[in-house]
Amino acid sequence: MTHRRPFCRGIHSCPEEMVLGTSTSSIMYSNCLLRQHSVPAVLFLLVIFALALSSDAARDIPLFHVTAVAGDAVYLPCDITTDSGDAVLLVLWYREDLGTPIYSVDAREQEFGKAERWSDENVFANRALFMMEKKPAELGVDNIRKEDAGIYRCRVDFKMAQTRNSRVNLTVIVPPEKLVIVDEEGTERTSVVGPYSEGADLALRCDVYGGKPRPVVKWYRNDQLASNVSTAVKTSVGGHLVRSEIIVRNLGRQDLHSQLKCRASNNNRTHPLEATVHVDMNFMPLDVRILGASQPLSEGRRYDLLCQSSGSRPPASITWKLDGRRLEGTKETTSNDGNTTTSTLSLTPKKEDAGKYLSCQAMNTIFQKEGLEDGWKLEIYYIPMARLQLGSSLNPETIREGTDVYFDCLIQARPSVYKVEWRHNGRMLNHNVGQGIIISNQSLVLQGVSRASAGNYTCVGHNTEGDGESNYFYLNVMYAPTCKANQTRVHGVAKQEKANISCQVEANPPDVQFRWTFNNSAESLDVASAHIARSGTSSVVSYTPMTELDYGTLLCWASNRIGNQRVPCVFHIIAAGRPDQVYNCTVSNTSMTSFSVHCSPGFNGGMEQLFLMEVRESQSQVLHYNVSSTVPRFSVTGLEAGSHYQACVYSFNHKGRSEPVVIQASTLRLPEKQLTSEKERPRPGFRFTPMMSVLIGVVSALLIVAVVVGIVLRLQCSHNEDRRKQHKAAAHEQRNRGSSSGGGGSGGEKGGNSPINKLDPGGTESGDSDEKNPDIIPQPSNVEPEAHADYVRKRQHISTIETTSPSRSLLQGAPGGTAAYAGYCTLRNGMPLQDLNNIGSKPKMKPGGQGSSYQSSGCTLPRQHWPTYTSGIRHHQQVPGSSMCTTSYPSPGAVASLHHHSHPHLHHQASLSQLPPEATASSTTAVVKSQKQPLLLAGPALGEEELPTAETPLMVTKRESTV
């Protein structure tokens, strides 16, 4: 701390003896000031007079005593109180052994609160601070030192009052610096002394260094005062120390870990300096014993035998012996008090160890004396030892299904077994003659084994010691190949798309050969070996359908040296397409911010399908949620309370996605607080506005028009129904005449150039009947060849199977002019997929020769109600607002093909696009008339009592082709 000098150089350069002392000293101090300051003679005399007075007053300066411990803070008092109107100008601190001030506070040129402070760097430096706000004021000194002890004087100069002086006697206490405990050999001990033997004497001394005043040294034994005698001793370097000694005679076991403490102190302000040691001793073991001895031991079971010895210090050394042979691998532990030692022996006895003597010996190696011993003879029990073997007359390499097998179980046990148990693959076998399992004593007989009988067999013997299981014997049962379960049986493949059909079988031995055959409604062919690959018990055939005839059934046959596969693996190849819609959709778990949607999946189109749900706000159509899943189950969160939403659920695969199923859902409204009763709540009156009148009039007009149109259509449909019955009767009569005449050639000419007429089972020349038939789209006779070819191409987009040989033309009549040409059968999901697995093992093929009649073609036609054309295009408008679903639709030309499975009239609409304009209007009328009737294509539908058979394995799940 640096401050401006309070008196130029006078106060700090003139010795203190000139300031306070005799009158001569006062005169010398005045001369010192005169030499530095040329003052007039009058002032010189006044100074001499003032100094004389101050020297007389110095004899009455008060003395204060302050005691502090080295390292603490100390506060030296100084009275600076003034009378009214007076002020402190200067405060000076002196120490008696120094002649100049060591600290000053100068307020001569400013207020006392802003006075400048100065501290001698050789005394207090920055450790001192004068605190004038205290009463009385104090000079605080931090971290007081031993050399700071002495008498200090505080001088205060006032503006008007006489100078005031006060003295402070500062005493600094220095605690002891170091305490050392030394044993008889002069070795310094810090925590433990010894070890001593039982009955020996103990002698220690305590030396204390430093301390002012001289410290008092005392000995404590287990916190009890043992000695307080100490003496001062000079050290070899000229210093002093204080020493105290203690002697303890005839030590015993009770003195183990006893506490001896030496304490030194010279004040009551600081903690005393002390050191503690504990007595360590050595003892012989008092006892030794084996815990849990004389008990039988089980063979092969690990035992941890304990041998315990107490009273030894240091811990006893324990040795295990078996018939005089030392055992290794023991582990010793000692108790917390060190009095007990425990040795652990891990022993796994054998039945050969029965009758041997096991001993435990404990001894203290410090003492040259015999140790203590304990032991007992071993008694060994062991679990049954079983061995399983196959009957001696059987060869394990030649066991087939239907063979009788027996096993023998050979057991050695002590004590004897009371039960024998047989296990197959870890599961217990019970005696059951009906299932061919016979258990007799220690034998097992298996009658007529099957592939399920193969596996690991063991026998288990039971006695009081436990269960003894024999070795594993694997029974290998060989059998002919069979089709492996859980294979994909239906494969959706597009035309000219390569498909790898995998066939997996179970066979033992696994060296199998495969044979593939293709079967459809027309023929059965063997698949060339170049298209077949085999890997173990799996075979993969590469199959690419090129035409409609290539869709059918693939049969996989396998054989090994045991025999041939009896029932083949059946795989159905259908035209791949988009999946069906989901159905049975329900909304559940509705809350204010969420709801859940659960649906049932439809047909997957012959491929793996996924599901997508879009949630939009009903009015604004803002998308709130978009998620896909492997199952049609969705949970929507984060919605607004009391809002209406529209959920569109799609199913999609690699061929596209289905039409959406629209579900209306609403979240719960927030709870409302009702402040008035229902009766008191005012109800708004009904107002009949002009706008409402106009709206009611418009709605009434629309209803009247709708009723009139409905009546007209109903009358027209009734008239068409009568004409259609006449047309069917004529067709039936014409068919009877054709069959009785042996299939004359006139029928082939009646069809004209219209492909629809060729598909008409009652082909006739009556154009009026065809025109009135709502299920037949009339075709003009003057169709151009280009339009006819385009129509044929569109017609082939429908997934069909030609029931005749490939050599026949798609749109030509049957040879001989017969009208019984089989035509095409539109296939759809007429039966569940799981029913495909119930198809017969080998379908009976029915050739499609020229003489085959249409009625025996076995085609499966729609049995369910078909939605209208309008509902198919608008995605099931049975739910309001469904037309708002956002989706990407295919081109108009592909809609007819992709949606054929959901609505048969779409095929007619695709054909209409290829007709001339004049034919389009009449065709459209036919479509509208036929909305309420199922379309009959090339033959009558099967009756409800008819079920799919092996002759038509594909016609129940046929999908549209994706080209």
C-alpha cells in the first residue's frame, strides 16, 4: 500500500526518541524540524513548549494488552474520538523497537473518511488496515507473526485538541511445531508399536519441538491419563525440546490394539498437538476345528470346507491334508479384529476317496511350537452313472419309418436308484402303449417309429443324491421327402416377368432329386431341367409367363433313396396386380387429440403388400397425418379437439395401390362449463329467410326430377327384362338345334365380325336382342380392322385363361361353326387364399378339344354383388366426402384393366374407347342399364352350391394382369 507522506519527510525521518521523551529530546526534535522547515523563532519556541508538555504526559499513556495466536488476525485499539467541532488530522502508529512510524492515516488536506493511509513495507506491509468506523478505532493486522510481538503506540493529532497517545502490548502465542514418538530402539513410531510378545514390557518417549511459551506434555492410555511428567532437553543443534516418557509392564492379550496418545499444548485457543500409536502383539492359536465335519459328501459335487482357528496373532497358517498328502488351492481369510482365521478348501470328492482321513492343522510360524489339528474320515455318496445303448440287434444306420426300436439303460449308483426316467429331446416319456411307447424297468421300446421319433434319447437314474443322466443317443429315422410347411403358395407374376419359385422339402437323407410340372386348365407339361436349380433340400424354378396360358399351377416332386414324395408341393401362378381394398375398418380409442383405425387386409394381389393412411381435415383438406405400416392398424395423435377428419386407407404393392377406403372420424370436444340451466338458456327463434325459401324450392325441384327419372328408368328396365327373356328363350332353342344337327357350320357365320357375339353363349342373328341386352355391348358390323385389332389388344388385358389349346385364335369361332366355344373365364378372389392349399394333390386336366361344350368349362364367375361403375370410379362414395382423398390414379386406358376385379363393367368402358363415335352412345346406354346386373361373360355362373375343385385350381383367385 503506497500513500503520500504525511509530513513531507519530518515525521518519518526524525527518530521517535525526539518525539516522545525528555525535554532535551523535544528540543532535539524541534531542531530537526527547523533544519527541514525554516520556521520563525516564535514558532520554534512554541514547538519546544509543546514537546515539553508532551514528555510529561507520556508517563500517563494507557497500556492495553492484546494476545493472539500466530497466524490469526489481531486488532489493536486506538481512541480517536473528538469533541464537537474538532477533527482528526493525523494518526501515527509506532513500535517500541523501531524509531519511525510503521503506519499512518493523514487527513490534513481532506476529510478524515477519505484520509490517505500508509504502511511500512518492512513491518505490516499490506497486512494492516486502520478501521476508523469502529468504536474505538482499531488497527487490524492479518496473519500475525511471531516477530510482530511487542508494544505499539498510537498517536492521534487533532485540529484543536491536544495530541492523544495510547499503547498496546501485543503478545503472540506460538503453538508447538512438532511431536515425535520414539520406541526403545530410537525408531520413530507413527501408528503402531511392536509387535510385542505376551508378558513383555513396553517403553516409549514423546519429544515436542518449538512452542512459546513452553508446552505441557502428557501421556494417555486408552484415553486415560497415564503420565504428565515432562522435562526440557537441549538438542544437539542448540535448540530446546520438551520430553515425556511412559512404561507399560507385563503386556497381555487385553493390551492388543490398546491406544497410547501423547499430547502437547501451551494455550487454550488452538487444538493441542498430539500423536497416537496402537500396540501390536503376537499370540499362539487357541483352537482349531473343521466346520460341518463328519457329514457324507457327494461325488462330483464341489464342497467348500471351512477350517477355523482363533487366538493366533499374526493369523495362523492352516494346512489341509488328505491321508497325509497336502492339499493345495486353499483360501484364507481373517476376521476384522484379526483374532479368527478361516481357511477354505474347495474339494470335489470322488468315490475312491471314501474312508480317507481329511485333517486341518493351524500353527503360528513365529513361535517354534507344534500346531493344533482337527479332522474326520470321508464318506462319499454319488449320483447314478447311467449309460444308454441301442438294442444289439438294431443297426442305427438303417432305421426307417415304421421300424421297432428298443434301448437299454445300464446304471451304477450308491445308494441304489429308486426310479428310471426316459427322455426324448429333453422331454420326459411316459408309458403309453397306444402311442407305441413301452417302458419296462431299465428298457424302452418304441413301436413303429416316425420322423417325429427322431432325436436325442437319454435315460435318467434317480437316487437320494440326485439324478444321473446318461449319454445322448441320436436316433436317426429316415423318410421320403414331404413338402415343407409355411411356404408361399400363391405367386403374382406379370406377363414376361421372371419369377423364381422356391420349393422346399423335408427329407432324410437330404440327398434329393426334384421334378417340376406345369398344369393349367388345358394341359400338363414337365418343366425343363435347364430352368431348375437345386440346393440341398430346396429347388428353384425360373418361370416367365408369356401368355394367358402360362398362368396355372406348378407342382414340385422330390425323391431320395427312401422313396418318392407322395403329395407334391403346389404353387399357383397368377397375374400380379394391385392389392384389394381393406375392409371392416373401425375407429376406436377416440380422444380429444387422437383416434385409432383398425382394418382387415384384402387380397395382396399375389405380392407382399403394405398399408398407408392419410388423415386430412374434412373442410380444408389439409394433410395432418401420413403413415405406412405392414398391418392395417394406425394410431393418429396430435389432432385438434372437436374437429372432423377424413382418413383414407390404402393398400399397395410393387404393382400399384388399391382404391382408398374413406373413414370419417371426429375428435372429442373440450369440456364446456355450463353456467345456466337448460331451461333458463335463451333459445334463438326460427327465422324463415328468402335464401332458405329459394333453397327449399331448388331441393324440391330436384327431388321431383329424380322421382320422374326413376319411374321412367323403371318402366324401361321392365320392358328390357321382357325382351331379354324372349332373347334367352330363342338362344336356348337355337343351341338345341345346333347340338342336334351335329354342330353345323351355320353358327360360325352368325357371329359376324363382332367379338362380343362370339362370346355370347346363345349366339343368334337377332340384333334387336343383343341391342336390348344390358350385358352385351353391341358392335357395328363396319368396324375398321385397326379398331378391331386395338379392341382385341384391350380385351386381352383382362386376366383370363384360355380353356382351349394355344393354337386356337382368341376371337375366331370354334371349328365346325359351333357356338359352344369355351372362351375366357374372368378370375378374381372368389375364395380365400387359405383354400388354395386344400386343392387336390394332382389336378385332373380337362382337354379343351373342339368337341368340348361350354357348360363343362368349369369357370368360376362373380358370385358377389358388384359395385356400380360410378362407385368404382369414385372410390366407394358410400362414405361422404370420399372423393376428396388425394391419390395418384393411372391413365384412363389403364383404369379399365386395373379395376376389372372390382367392377366388370369397366371392361366395357375400355372397349367403348375404341369404337366409332356413333356406337359409343348406344354402348354407354347399355352400360348404364346393366349397373344392377352382374355381367355374364362366356358362360353361366356356378351355382352357390358348387365349390372349386382340382380341375380349376387357379380360377378362384385370378387377378388382373399388369402389362
